[in-house]
Amino acid sequence: PPAGARLSFPSSYAVSRKMEPFYKGGRVQINRDGKFMFCPCGTKLNVIDVETGALHSLRQDDEEDISSFVLSPDDEILVTGSRALLLKQWKWRENKCVRTWKAVHIAPVASMAFDSTSTLLATGGCDSTIKIWDMIKQYCTHNLKGSSGVVHLVEFHPDISRLQLFSSSIDYKIRIWDLNSSKCVALLDGHFSAVTSLAFADGNTLISSGRDKICMVWDLKTRESKRTVPVYESVEAAILLPEKGDFSQLGVKKQGLHFVTAGSKGILKVWEVATAACVYTQPVPFESKEEASERSLTQCMLVPERNEIVTVSVEHNIVLYDAQTLQLRKQLAGYNDEVLDVKFLGPGDSHIVVATNSPQLKVFELATSHCQILYGHTETVLALDVFRKGLMFVSCAKDKSLRVWRMNKDGRVICVAQGLGHAHGVGAVSCSRLKESFIVTSSQDCTIKIWNIPESLASKAKAALISSPESLHAKVTERGHDKDINSVTVSPNDKLIATGSQDRLAKLWSCSDCSLLGVFTGHKRGIWCVQFSPVDQVLATSSADGTLKLWGLQDFSCLKTFEGHDASVLKIIFVSRGAQLLSSGSDGLLKLWTIKTNECVKTLDGHEDKIWGLHSNKQDDMVVTASSDSCITLWKDVTETEEKEAQAKQEEQILKEQELSNLLHEKRYLKALGLAISLDRPHTVLMVVKAILKETDGRKHLEENIVRLRKDQKEAVLTFLVTWNTNSRNCHEAQAVIETLLKHEAPDSLLQYSGIKAAVESLLPYTERHFQRLSRLLQASMFIDFMWQNMRLADAAQQEDVTS
């Protein structure tokens, strides 16, 4: 930069996006056109835009968990039921609750369903009753008793002229209720465990799925079972494939009914009703388990408008498939457990890769929130690092292994290599900086290993010729510390390695043979993170003692210490081309430090818990953080915009003040009042009021001007005059304005003012005091007057004597 030009460093970051858990279990619903998805998340219901992943929440004021909800078939009415035994009706597009009423159930509502016309709502309760509500006339039409235990399933027959409701509860039977007589007219008895879903094929065929590993086909005319289909897994949902459409890729060869099942094995299967045979099994990237696991599916839905099948899994992943091919179209992750690490990925930092508290990695595309789940590790992934170009990255895990992954041009990620050899979990990893040539790992077995990446592997990965991961072998192993090694990093020129350990030491090693070059001593507690400066021969370390230190690589001396964190400093990165440090703490705070001045220029509060992940993008204007609170936050450098805003504000202020003095000069008081209020200047407003009162007919003018103010301006004046009224010098102006307000505003409208209670409370005592002072003044002046009169009388009497 030219001489005299001040280098400006980032001084502020703002949250540009927060990826937080939006689904924590329960039934998910999708609206008719498939654009919005409704996911319960504790006390709120989240509405997700499927295209972008953006969400808005419907928040209840009673802070009770939502026990069930339903969206009407015409997309207009959304009803939620909470543990507070209330039902709420929402205008979900506007986030507005339009009606709340008592559910009349004596226990929470477990299931809800609308009829096909969106006028009747059925609620199944944990109190073994079913209520039916007329949503237009807003009253309860039926109270159906006779089920046993929780009614967890209610469905109207699609043909509304039949007025039939189907329900199922803990006794595993399916009840058919006739709404004309409010009686249970039939029991379909055949399941030996909970019935999980009902699907109507035509007016007279019903398919039910159950946790007893079967689906049953019922004839509704005879109310007998036509066929039992053994599915050999606990079934959570069965959906019918549409009659129209080509489903030949899913094994559908003949006419006739086919349905899809989803359940404990976590895979979709297609069944033919006529033969009870499975005609298609979905291929999946993980090993299928016989019993229930986190891969198990809890729900499956068809979105006919978009020709999609949607599944929901136990680990809260929501997947959208093309209904005719079961090609994956999109995947959303509803809940990340503790997030242990995060890095930007892709040549333009278009993705992030996240290590959550699980063996699977998640890769999110930032623009659409689409999430890929990477299977490979068998235990929790602990750390990540990305090579410079942003296509290849490495993960290491508790399963004692490391894996190398690569992203193709289309954004899909595959595992290209795997390294085994550590005796314990691998807790830290770092990639070579110049080329994709080697990886350094460190483990709880206190060793460091250097792994070479053969050039052949890198070129094969680039050409996408690798079908299964190749094996890597460590070329060097070195026992590095006496305790766990928490962090490892490679220098920008690929010649040095630094490690930081729980034994309070950081060490410098040569890359070629892993020989020890020096030790950095000075931290009082374990070291969490080590990082080389991108520009200077300096190493930064952060520790559980709450400090960051900079060390010279020549003589291993401590050059600077940064104090300010009240908790362990878990991660540090260099930003602003090495001129600043960004650090994250176990208390959820981020701090930005300018190295030259040693000062903390900004503290950002972005998380509720330990921030384990911290990474900046290649352009150095975005930062991503990840924390144990399950949130991932993207931060944008907003220094420039904030500076511009401040400057614009200042200029605007100067112009307004100039205008104000002109208005006062021209005696245009109404405008001057409005301007002084908008500048938030109580003193200036007072000056304007005083100027008006000095005029002839001042009281009248003041009254006219005050009456013409807007309500928000009157509210502002009210707060100002509370302050004026505390001073005897300005109390007359204050009282004049109060008088006008009391004269022209009805008591009811005054009560609507914000802050009126506090204003009245502080006006009363001072006004009383002013009144007492005036009374004393009046008494004193009357006394003076009386004295004066008496003195004059005496004087007059003497004069009379003289003349006589």
C-alpha cells in the first residue's frame, strides 16, 4: 500500500447464516406442492423451504413441547397440539396463531388427521378417546370412546360421503367408526403389534403396516383380511405407488397394486400385492442390520406433485428420492449432535464438511443445504483437514484410522484411501500445504505418524478411477509427548511440523525424518491448538490456561501473550493474511486479536457451548464455527459495511442538525419538533418548546403543534418530559406539554402509550413537589403583599397627620 495508507484489518464479523437443528423427532409433513416441509423441534414447529433449506419457526407462547400437528390437504390450515392440552390453528405462511382452544382431552393429543375436504379434524388422545372438530363452525362434533390406551393413528376414509374414521391404539386392532351413529362398527383384527400406517388403495381396499413385521391387505366390504405380506422387518410405513407412471425400474412389471415399505432395516422395498412378493430392494451405502438402529426409517411419504418419495430416519435425516427410480434428489440433516470439527470444502468454498459426534461425516452444500452422508469410519470422527485446492480432505477417528476423501466435479464425495496403524483413536490430523503429498496424524497413543500419498493415488483420484479405498502406510512414527497430543499442524513450506499436547508443551519437528528441533515451554495447562503463521516464522498456540502465545521458530522464545479468554482456548486460526488471530473458547465466545497491537478488537458471542470447529475460507472474508451446542455458524467480515454505515450516519446527523438550526431560525416549529424527536435529542426538543412558549400566544401555539404530532412522536415527547420534569428550571415546559396531552387524548388512548406506567410513576412525585413549591411561593408572595399593603397604610396615616 502507498505510504500513509492505513492498513485496515477486519474488526467485526456478523452471522451470515446459522445451521441449527430443525428436527428432533416426531412426524414430519410436506405440503401439497412439496415446497415446504414441517418438522417438530421441541416447543416449536419449523417450516423448511425444501429448495434452499431456509427455515422459519412457529413458536408457541406456552413453552410446551408439541405432541402432534397436522396440515390440511388444501394447505390452508395447520393445527398443533401441545402438552399443555391446547390446540392452536396457524396461518403458517405468516407465522400467526389465529385461534387457540382447549383440546378437551385429559392427556396430550397423540395423532391428528384431516378429512379430504379440510373441514373435519380428528384428534386421537393419550386418554384413549377420539374427538372430531368442525373446523369451519369451530366446535367439537363427536367424542368417540372405546379405544384402549393411546390412540396413535387416526385416518378418515378418503370418500367423505361414507363418513368413516379409522383408528388404531395399543390393542393392535384397527377400529372403523361410523360418524353418523358415533359408534365403532367394525374391528379389523390381525396385527400382533402396533399398527403404524394405513393406506387406502381404492374405496374398498386398505393396506395396514405394523411393527409385527407384516403388512395386511383388507377388503373393506367384507371387513376381512385378503392377504398378509411378510416383510421380515418392523414396518413403520407403507405407501401405495400411483397407478399411473412408469415404475419398471422399481421392479413393477405387471398391472395391479404395488406398495413401498420403510422400517427398521433402513431400506425401501417394493412389494406386489397379488403375489405378496418383494420386487425391489433399494441398494444402500451402509451395511444393513437386522435389528433397529439409527439408520432405521421412521416415516415414508409420497409427494405426487413432485413425483417424490420422502423418508425420515431415526438419526433425523430426511431424504427425497425420485419416486420412479429411487435416485437420491436431496438429503437434509435435521439434527447434528455435538459438532467436533468443520472445514470449508470445494474450490470456491461452496461446501462445508462436518464431523458430528458420529462415525459418518456430513458434507453440506451451502447454497441448498443438501447434505451428503459419508460412510466409512466405524467410530466417532474426531478431526478433519482439507488440502489447499479444496477437493481432497482427510478425516481421523476413534476407530484408530484415517481416511482420505475426494470431491468430484459434480460435488459427490468418495473415499479414496485409508490408513491404519495407530494403537488408539486418532485425535488430530494435518495435510501438507503445497501439494497433496503427505498427511500427519497424532493419536492418544502419544505418537505422531507421517503418511505419504503416492502420486499415482492423487492422479487416480482425480480421474475418478478408484472404486474402493486404497491402503496408506505410515513412513515415520515418532513418540512425541508424554500425554495426549491435541493438535498437529504442517508449516506453509511443508518442512516443519508442530504438535501441542496435554503435557503443556508444544514441539517443533522436521518433516523429512520427524526429528525434534525444539520445545516451546510456558503454558500453565494443556495446549489445545497449534498453528503456523502464513507469513512469518512464528507459531501460535492456545491453551486451557485461557491464553494464546506467539513463539519465534528460531530461538523458541515466547514473543507475545494474548490474555482475555476466561476459559480454555480450543482453536486458533490466522486471518487477514497473518496480521490477526481468531480464537474460539470453551465458553462459546470468539475473539479477534490484532497481533501488532496485542489487543482484542472484537468479541463475538455465537454459541452456547464449546466451539470445537473454526476455519476461514480462501478469500479470507468468511469464517465457519461449530460447537457442542449442535450449531454451525457462518460469519461474514462486515468491517467495511459497518464503517460505511457509521460514516453515513455521522454525515446524516450533521445535515439534520444544520437543518434544525435553520428551522428554529425560521420559526417553523412543527418541523423542528419532528426533526429533534427523530434525532433523539431531549434537550433540543426542550429548546424548541421553550422557543414556542416565548412567542405571543405561546401556549396556544404549543398546543397546536403537540396535537399534530404522530403517536410515536408523542410517546417520545412523553419520555423526554419525564426527564425535564425532574428539574425545577424546566418543569413549566413539561407541565405545559402534559396539560396538552391530558386535554386532547382520551384516557384509553393514553393507556395504550408504551412506557406510560413508568412515566406516570415518575411524573407524580416530582409534580407534587413542584406544586408544593408553588404553593409555598404563593403563600410567601401573599405575605409580602400583605406586608406591603400594611406598610403603605401606616405611611398614608403619617402623611394625614402631617397635613392636618
